[in-house]
Amino acid sequence: MLNASQAELYFIAAMMILILIISIVAIYFFFVTYKKEKAEKQKRIEKRNSGIKN
């Protein structure tokens, strides 16, 4: 019975680690996309402002 409880604890720990890895990857891609969209917005603003000045 001890082996079954140990196996269950290992399974739960493995699932928690997997969830943490998936969460970290999702957050990483969120910030990469956020920075990319922010840079694109800044380029559009600069392009619009340069067009007004000329």
C-alpha cells in the first residue's frame, strides 16, 4: 500500500510540474506577442506623425 501512495504523490508532483511548465511557456509567449504588438503600434504612430509633419 505504501508504494501506491508514493506513486500517487509522484504523479501529483509530476502533474504540478507539468502545469507550471505550461503556464510559464504561455506567459512567455504572451509577453513576446505583447512586445511585438507594442512595437508595431509605435511604428504606426511614428509613421502617422511623420506623414503629418511632411
